[in-house]
Amino acid sequence: MKKVWKKITAVLLAGAMTVLASGCGNSGGNASDSSSASSDSGAQTSDSGSAPAAEGKACTIGVAFYTDTGFAVDSTKAYLESLSDTLNVKFTYTVLTQTDEAANLTKIQELISSNVDGIICTMDLGMTSIIQECEAAGVYLGGYLCDYDTSFNTAYDQVFKSEYFVGTATDGQNPDDVTIGNTMFESLMEYNERNGDAPITHVSMAIFPTWAFPAQQIGADQFVAAVEAYNETAETPITVDPLNEESDVLAFAPIDTTYFAKHADSQAIISFAAGSAFVYPTMVQAGVDSSMKLFTTGYDGGEDANFGTTGKGTYQQTMVTAVESVTYPLVLLLNKINGAEFSDQPAEAERISTAQYVINSDEDMAQFQKSCFYTKDAANAMYTPQDVLNMTAYGNPDATYADLKGILSTMTIDSIK
Amino acid sequence: MKNSGNIIKKIILSAVFPILMFVVMLIITAGNEKCYINGKLIFLSADLVRQVIINSCMTICVALAIWLQLKNGRFDFSGGASMILTAIIAGNVGLMTDSPVVALLVAVITGIVLSCVTAFVYIIGRLPIIICTIGMTLLYESLTYLVSGGQGIRIFYSQAHTSVFGRIPGVLIPTVLAVAAFVLFTYFTAAGRKGKVLSNNQRAGVNIGIDEKKNVFVTYIFTGIIIGLAAIVYVSQHEVAPQSGLATSGIMFSYIVPVFMGTFIGLASCDVVGIAIAAVGMEIMNYGLNCLNLGAGGWQQIIMGIFVLGFYAFSAQTDRIQAFMAKRKKAAKSA
Amino acid sequence: MAEATQHELVIEVKNMCKNFGPTRALRNVDVSFYRGQIRGLVGENGSGKSTITSIISGMQKATSGEVFYKGAAWNPGSMVEAQKAGISMVLQEANTIPDCTVAENIFAGRFDEFSRFGIVNMKKLNKAAQEILDSFGISHIRAADSINRYGFEDRKLVEIVRCVSDDTEIFVVDETTTALSMEGRQLLYKLIHKLKDNDKSVIFISHDMDEILEQCTDLTVLRDGEIIGHLDRSEMDKPNAEQVIRFMMVGREIGDAYYREDYDSSHGDKVALELKNVSLGEIKNFSLKLHEGEIIGFGGLSGCGMHEIGRIAFGLEKLESGSVERNGRKIKGCFEAIQSGIGYVSKNRDTEALILEGSIQDNIVLPSESELSRATFISPKREKQMADGEIEAFRIKCGDGRQWVNTLSGGNKQKVSFAKWTAKGSDVLIMDCPTRGVDIGVKQFMYGLIADMKRQGKSIILISEEMAELIGMADKIIIMKDFAVTMELKRDKDLSETDIIEYMI
Amino acid sequence: MREKEKVTPADFLKQHVYDIAAYAGLIVTFILFLIFSGSRLSYNMATVLQSASAYSIIALGAVFVYSMGYMDVSVGQQVGVYAILMIMITNAMGGTAAGVAAGFLVILALALLCGAFNGAVAVWLKLPSIVTSLFLMFFFTGAQLLLMESTGTNSISIQAVIKPADRNMYNVMLVLAIVIVAVIVTYFFKFTKLGKYTRGIGANEVTTAQCGVNTTKWKVIAYMAFGVCVAVGSFIMLTRTGSAGKGTGSGYAMDIMICLILGGMPLSGGMKSKVSSALVGTFTYVLLTNDLTTMGVDLNMINFVKAVIFIAIIMVTCRKKDGVLPR
């Protein structure tokens, strides 16, 4: 008998633990009284006719990340939390899968269930059904770090024309205006200028499959075109190994060591695919990390140890999207929630390319290390909470959509404070 | 004299598998134009040796950890999760102290601690081992989000001075240690002998006077050592992200094929040798597939699946084959 | 009550009771064991002999009562504890560890004695093991060899070697001799006499009356969990000792409605089951005709091939040549066997015959599901009716049909494995050791049932290690040795066990 | 002779502790669900229903396999491939209803084939059935990748309407689907030879075979029954999003195992297997995940809390009292 009760107590204890743990989560996340705030907002969202207060109503915004860890996630969280008090917003987070629509739909449904008024979603997978959910529940959706290319091309009417979709800030690889190929070429040129005695004359490339990142193939073509244009006049022409469909297209697995045999003469890898996770490890394993250079995108942490002239100097370029670009969907969501609108608000939602931190020298790296992205400290952010409030239509009657769009193009390496 | 002849015969028999693999892959790659760069066959390069050694070492460490438990009658699901969690902890400590040796020590200690926790829950809970270790896998995976701020460990492997145990010749140190720990435990310690007794007749073993709980603990300590060593190799070769949803079992499963093959190949000699040889053979195959650009993606999975099934199906027929051979021998004798 | 007073008391059992669920295995038993004695424990299966020894040696706990060992209260937690304190037991079942060496088998619990810093010195271990083997006079067993190389008998010897050491105070031999040949038995006899001479105590359990009378110095008889009486050597030497003991064991003259009363070995003419020139492994060209209403008994030592015959007749083995036929239909598997009305009560009751982790009902209806099924639907009501009918008919002691089989006593378990086939209505029953580990009441019930079946024209193959059972029940007894038939005996009033034994050994 | 024993409440608790634990888990998660869903309760109920629908249907089918003491690790990849194939076939046939039907028939046939493979090949080759399912897992992982590569996108959508436009209608449809499958599975598991034999195989395969059961045949049938549920479950899952990708279905095999364990299904199979474990376990699992999100538990903590609860529940439901440690 005693044993039986013991067992039952164990189950109840487990239940109690759940409650306790959730308490921890809340207190850790946000100091403001969340329960009253969220229940208020649920009631208020519907009557959008009432006059908005300058600081906006209390509301909750769910943020769905594409991965659960990493610099981008942590610094975005840090930045958003710093905005929480001023904007009167509580943020809750969830993680989406990168390959499973149904799982993502469930995650978004759970977010909606937890009484969010808006969602920032960093993935474009299962979006048609997700937007239907948002429409049904009266929840607004914005994008960040994602080009929503699938939706843009195959479900424009359902997604971009939906009144619940506010638009997305892409991570600089918007297929409409690809610049990454030129950026890579410029970084290569800069490197060769700095290292006139040993310039890079032979490079190879790596990209993710076109179906996932169409911009990368375009970028690669752009890069090849730029090199060809350069070679017409250059004394030391640069050879580019053409993209091998099999070995150079990474199916979201690290490149293979045979890559180096297949590109035996290559001195540098121009990786449009995320290099620190998919290219660099293999370089270290094959022992070519000091003899070859890597030009790539993204920052996972630790790249600075071998960047430029530091360490083995493998990394010569990387590109990062500023976390502050999250203000684009955030401001648009807050406008909707508060029933305000810019005077120049476009009729349909847009996808806007964010300018990138292009880091291709020691100085750039030093500058980057001061950014909100790197330090995960909102005190280093380019825009303060008050700045963000001033971007909204309800917080600042003079604010315009054009200004908001303009802000995205300011987020370059030079603008880091 | 007869004995030494036997050993040589056994070694040759065991070595047949990788040699066969090498020849098969050589023929396939040589016949495929994709595998030539400037007229040179990429399969036959120094890189082959290096890659095969590095990857085999990794495989051997994990396979031994799995096999040690299997051999003692337990299928430990949590090995992968312990390894990943150990890797993250050891990698971070190693990074902080800037010392791979410290990382190695921390890995071994963490491996032992985690294994002991698993053993403790198993013994206290008296749970069926698979269910128990599924639970522990979930727990350890969840902890990967709680240590080092959920960042995992990324740059340990990518710094030449910290990742010495991931490359030649450093990788040989943990591998040799793991093999030594395995051999010491199975063939020399009292606990290993007792474990063998228990795995063959659990109840009789307990009745005779073996303290099963103590034995489980000791076995887990040795497993922990090997898991720690596997973890240091792993973290020296890979970036390790936090895991969830029993994904670590997938990481572990990817090393399980050599275990089964190894024990079969090992019939000709002994299990450690079998596992090592199976690992080498598998890595030769993998390298060949990479040369053919089949090393990743859909085809690799399908080839792997067919390979597993084929090998298993073959090894499951050994009794039939033996019976057939015996019959033939008999027939030959009588004739 | 004649006690040898000159011997020192070593272990004393007082007022002990043991219940297995509803079965009372021991009822207020008082018994004492002395140094320098070989005390035989005799009684029918289920009389409580093994229960006493298993409680003394730590295998299980008594429900109530006390044990005093060397004057102190004795309550061992495990066999290990008992063995360390000097009480060793050799069990009936095989208890060696496969895939290990002989030396490992002998020292499995004592590796630490041969270890330094946890490292075992295998050389020393093997040497010590060989020395012990030599000292027992079984040098043909090599310590470093794998146990798998040795047969059942040698393994049993290894077990004995494992149990007995210098510290052994009490040595329990629980029906071990049935597994041993004459040679092995002689070794064991020598050993227990040596122990006796060294002032140790031996408890000897056996069904072989001759053996008991020859080897034991004292005797205790049990029946239905109670001590019926004690005999000392002088009483055992009396000419009518055997009859006296048997009477004490059974409680009445044997033959009274215990076995079949009739000596009519007639049977139907129709062949119910036929084995035609069957060969499998060691069994070559075996043929058998079982007629309707006939009981054929198979006897022999374990390992003589009679159990295999049972399996073959039920279609469980893939034959090398020959065939099993019933009503002209070839039986190639147990599915066909069951369809044609054959049932099989396996000797491995707990592993083959029953689903222990299942209810009585589950077990009884399992072979009959096809009959119960109406357009895929199996009515729970009809299932219950069938099960309850059998429970009633067999008088299975249980709460209801939902009770799990592993909570039943041995006899009731055996009833369930019978009931499966009566529920199915099988006409041919193959029974392999049907009364093994079954108490006397159930045994009697079973014999009655078998006799009834014969009267109903059902055919039975009765494979048994108990000769009395064969003599008492079978119309024809086939004795096997080394996978071949050595003798066929017709049912006869004057048939005695000694007549049979000579063909078995 | 029959003695009816009196059942005290203590005995009752003792006998049913596993069920009680499983149901207690469901009730606790449900209460938390009611508390934390707040104003969007009805919406959230639909959420739980939708995410549990595919799981519960597949878990119901898995009862047949788990009751034999086997498991199937290939289920996730099967679901993925079936969803993709279904879309491809439907789209190739112009997104018509006939296309949907044809697609479903094809995946049903495939699922049955896989069931037969798991059941029969394992027996023929004398392999543990985990190996054949491991093979199928590898095979379907590869097939899923190759199929998606052939489409050149990371997500393909079905061009037919397979989901009622009205949300309530859809929810009713899901409830109906779960109920119908549950009723059918219960019928076959409790009242026909199939369930009796699979439980028998799980409890003691030798005994069951010696009772005249052709175990190979029934293993194949059990796996095929599971296959039917996988096909239906895949279709239900597809109705939610109307699209599928490389990761569709990933993790299903493990999730379903966890669901069944939470519902009190013994992994060793046998007579204790129950259909209710599938439903209780699935809803406990889905509700728990839902609770943790609506409660705003820190992302990094969610898995930890789940793991602790899982261990607590198995400590109660799976504890073995035996002289030796269970394996």
C-alpha cells in the first residue's frame, strides 16, 4: 500500500515540477506581470478602432527561430528583451524545424495558443498553412532572416497578399538583388591587395543546393562574371574552378575531404554556403586550414580565432546580418497590433534585403566584435528601444515606411557604434 | 607451432574483409571517370590512409563503448547522449584551459560520472535497460541545452592546438587507451569475468554469489572511460550542437554497424580485432563512396541500408553455413 | 522418533510454514539436522522437501517459523549468504554458465580471491580449479576448457565441485543423481560420505528408494507439507523398510485409485498417430503406431531421446527423413498437428507450455481461438465460458479466469496446460513429464483424467522419467537408451521398476 | 473449489498502479492545459487535436507491433516518403480527386509491402525485426532525400483540396478519423485472433506457436495492420499542411515509442498491452509539449522538464521486482 502511494506521489511530483519549471522560465524571461498583460491584449486586439497610446498596448509576440542555439539566436533574444519594457511587449520563443512542415505548423499553433498577438518567423516552411492559422486566430506574422522565397514564388497570393502577413527582412541574399558574388570578389581583391607578394590566383566554390538557396547559385555566377571581367585586364588572372554539381553543392552536410583532391590547385574556397559549419571543419581535418583561405558567410562563434592575420588566418571574409534588422517585422507587427499604419504603407507585404556586415579585414573584425550580434549585449545595439518606438506609426506620427526600409540598408559594418 | 600458425590464419581471415573492401572500391572507382583529377585516381591518395585512420579511430572508440555493454547483456541507448554531453563539457573546459590534455581528463571523468548516473538509475529504478536508457538519453540530451548556455561546443575542433586528439597522430592516443581499457576490463579484471558470467546466465551468476549491482557499476565505469575517450575524439573532429528528440541515438547508430560486423569478423580472432578491422573496412568503403560522390545524401543511405541488411542476413546464416560445411566434411570423410 | 544423540545439532527448523498463494507447501514443520549424518528427505513431488532445503539455503523465505543454525537464528537473504556461511546446495536443474570455462564456472562467485587490484590471475585460477577437480577425482574435466564442451553429466559434476569447499558445513543434494550415470553417482556418494566422516551434515533428496536406503544414515519422510516421521539406520535396514516408507509417503497403499486400476491393455484398432521411419539427429529410423484408446509410455534417462520423440510426434522438429501421419495426413508442423486433433503438454511447462505472464483464460483459449471466432469476431463471453468450464472441470484453484498463471502453484499450472487441449477437444495427447513438480493430489487427478481419456477412446503418449507412473498408467512401455529403443513392455501387474531400469542404464 | 477473493481498495490500487499512473499523467497534463490555455482554449484544443491526430493513428497501429515486443524504427521515414509520394502522384494526375485516391492506394500498397517485409523477411532470414526496420529506415531516408532532390525544392505542395475549408469541419473530421481507427483497432486487438495472437507472441512466442498459431503469418498481418495505420496517419498528417519536405515525419518513430511508454505499454509486449496506451500516451505527450509552450517555459528547459517527467513515469510504470536486474 505504502509503495503504491509512493508511486502516485512520484507522478504528482512530476506534475508539480512542471509548474515549478515554468515559473523559472517566466521569471527568467521577463520581469513584467505577464499574465495580466497577455489576457488584456487578447481582449483588446479585436477592437483596433480605439485610439492607440503612444507607448502601445501591452502585447505578446512569439518568435520562432530556425535553430535553437547560436549567436544569431542569442543576440536576437538579447536585443528583443531589451526592447520589452519600452515597447510594452512580452516575447516568447519557439524553435522550428528546417525540414518538417507539419512540425512547424504545430509549433506555430502552440505559439498562437499561448496568446501571442504577433509572430516573427525565421523560416519559410509550411507557410501557406501557417498563414491560414494566423488568419483564423487573428495573429499577425512577420519574417526575419529569411527570404520567404518559396512563398514568394509559389504562394504569393496566399502569403504576401494576406492582410496578416506584414513582410520580411531577408538576410542579404534576396534572390531579387543578389550582391554576394560581387562582395566575395571585392573581398578577394582586398586580400590580394594586402598580400601582393602571394596573391590568390586559383579559387574553388561551394554552395547549398539551388532549391534551398537560389541566391547562392546566382551569387556564384555573379562571382564568376566578376572574375572574368577582371581577368580581361589583369596581369595575374584568377582561375575559378567551375561549380561541380556533385562535389561542390553541399546537401547540408560538410564538404568531403575529397573536395581538396578534386580542387587540388585551389588556394581559397569561396563558400556561399555557411562555411564555418560546412567547410571549415573539413579543412581542419584535412590539414589544409593554414594553406587555404576561406571566404564565406555567417558567424557561429570562434571564427575570429583564425580570422585575417590571427591564428592560422584561414577565414578571410564572412558576412553577418545585423540583429537589429528584426526591427523591420517587429515595427510592422506592432503597428498592426496597435491599429496604426504608415501613411506610405505599401498595399502588399514586401521582402526587403538587409545590408550585411561584410567582415574582410582585421579592422572589420575588431569593429564587428563591438556589435550587438557579437557581444549579445543590447547596450551595443545601433537602435535603442526609444529609437524603435519612434519608428512605429503610433509612437511617432511622422514615422514612415520609407524610413523603416531605409534603416535596413544602414546596417553595415561601419555603422556599428 | 600449431598455435602460432592458427593465429596467423586467424589474422589473415580477419583481414580479408578490409582487403576485399579495398579491392572492390578500387575497381569501382577506377572504372568511374568522376574519380580522376588530372588523370590521377583520387581513391589512391595519401588522403585515403589519413581519412581511414582518423575515422576508424573514432568508430572504434564508439563501437567499443557500445559493444562493452552489449557484451554484458545490456543494450545501452544512452551511450550517444553521454558521449555528446561529455564532448560538450570537455570541449568547453578544454577551450577555457586551452589544453587538450585537460579536456581529455575532463572527458574521461565526465564519461565515468554520467555512466555511473545511468547505472545508478538503472539499479535503483530496476527498469528494463532499454526503457531506462531511453529516459537517460532524454535527460542527457536536455542537459546539452543547459550546459554552456545551450551553445554546444563549436571551436574546439577547429583550433589546431586544442584538437590534437582529432588528428594523426594524436587520435591514436585515446583510441589505444580505449582499446586498452576494453581489453583490460574484458580479459583481465574480475569484474569483466563476472560480467561474462552474468551475461551468459544471469540468475545462476547471482545465485553463485556475484554482486550484480556492483558489477553493473564497475562495467559502467569502464564504459564511461571509453565513452569519455570517444567523446574527446568526437569533439576534436566535429562541432557539437545540443541535441534533442533522441537524435543522439542516431549518432550512436551510425557507429553500430562495425559493432555487429566486428563481432562476426571477430569470430575468426577476437572481438576487439574484429571491431577494429570492421571499422577500417567500413571507412574504406565510405571513402570510396565519397570519391564517387555518393558519400552523402540519398544514395549513401540506401547503400548503407542494403549493406547492413546484407551483412546481417549473411551473418545470421552462419549456423546454416556451418551445418552445410559440416555435412560436406562428413561426406568427404566417408567417401 | 529415533535421533542419533551422539551427533551435534547443526541446524534446526521450528514450526515452519510456507504458502505459495493458496497452496500450503509446508505446514508447521519441525526438523533437525545433525553433524555426521546423511539425512535423506523423501516424499512425493510437492510434499515440501525442496521447499525446506531452499529456505535453509536462502533461495526463498518462509512464510512463518524459525530456523536456528549453529545455535543462532538463521535467516539468509540469498544463496550467496548461505553458501558463505557454509550451506551449499546442488539443484536439480542445470545451473552452469554457458560460453565460460570450467574454471570460471567453479570460481564465478570468488574471482576476487584470485585478483590483485581487480585483475584476475587466470593462470592461478585455472590451476586452483584443476586442483579441485583432481581432488574430486574428475580429472577428465579440464579447468581451462569451455564448459560447452562437456555434457550434462559433467556439468552437473562441475556444479557439485563449485558448491563444496572446505567451509561447507551443510551440503544439500536436491534430486541431482537422476542426471548422473553410475560413475557420477559413485563420485557423489564418495563425496557425501567424506563430508559425513568430516563431521559435516548432508541433506539428500532423491526419488530413488534404493539409493536412499543405501546411502543415507537417517531418513525423514514428508507428505503434503508435513513431517510424517523419521527413520534411523536400524529402521532402514529392516527388510520391509521400503514398503513402510512408501506407505508413509503416500499415506495409503499404492494402487488405490491412484494409478489405473485395470490391467486391460486393449485398445482400438484404428491407428491414431503413426511415426514412419523417422530420422532426426541421433534418432534413426524410428517407427511407432499409436492406436485409439491406447496409452504408450516412454521411459528412459533424460537425454535418451524420448523427449525428442514427443516433439517429433507433435511436428515441432524438421525431420531428416520419414514422416508423422495421422488419419493419412502428413504432419509437417505443429499447426497441422493441432488441426488434426493432437495436443502436446511440454515438459518445459514454464517456457513452452504456458504463457506465464497471461491469465488462465488467455492460456486455455489460445489453441481454440479459431473455433471461437465467428467472422473474425471472438466473443469474450464464449471465451469466458470455455475457460470457466475448464477451470471448473479441472478444479483449478484460483480467484477467477483472469488470474495470472504465474501466481498459480505448479500443479494448477499443469492443469492449465492440460486444460488447453481438453478445451480444444484433442483426440491425441502427447504428454512430456506431465506430473513433474506436481503435488500428489493433482497427480492423482491427472491419472484419473488420463484413464478417462483412454476410456473415451483418446490416444496418449506418456513420456515420463518416473517409472512408477509408466507402470501404473501405460498400456505399453517403450524404454529408450541412447536414442534407440531397448525394450518394449506390455502392461502387466507384475512389472517392477527394477525390470525396467536394466534397459535404461 | 473457487474462492472469490475480496478486493480491497489497496489491492485494486496495487493491481492497477500502471493504469493509474498513465491516466494520472494524462489528467495532470490536461488540467495544466486548461489552466494555461487561457482565453484561446478552444483554439488550443484544436491545436492539440491536430498535432495528436497523426500520432495517435500511427500509435494505434503500432500497438499491434509493440504488443509482440517488436518495434519499428522506420516509421518516420515511411511517413515522409508516403506524404511526398502522395503529393507527387496527386499532382501528376492534375490534382483531381482520382489522383488523391490513386496516391493513397499507392502508399497503402507500399505500407502493406513494408509490413510484409518487416514481418516475413525477418523470419526467413532469421533476423531480429529491428534489423529489417533499420534497413527500411536507411532505405526510406535515402528515398526521401532523392525524391525531394528530384523535385528541386525543399517543400512540395499538393494541388488538390484534401482538407475542408471550414476549420470546425476539419476538426470534426480528425476526431472522426481517430475514433474510427481507434474502434477498428480495438475491435481487432481485443476481439479477434489478430490481437490475441500478437499478445501471445509477445508474452511467449514458443507457447503461442505450440498452440498452433502460425506466428510468421500473424507477424506479417500485424505489421501490415500497422502499415495501414501508417498510411492513414500519413494522409491525415498531409491534410494539415498539404505539403511535405525532406524532414517530414522525422522523429516519429521515437515519438511514438515515447507515447506508448507514457501510455503504459510494456516494450516487451505481451498480455499487458492495451489499445488505450496509444491514445492515453499520445495525448499525454502532445498535451505536455503544448503545456510547456503555453506556460512559457524557457526553451532550454523544455527538454529537461520532459525528460524528468518521462523518467518519473517510467520509474512507476516499468519497475520490475525480480531477483536480477531487468534487461
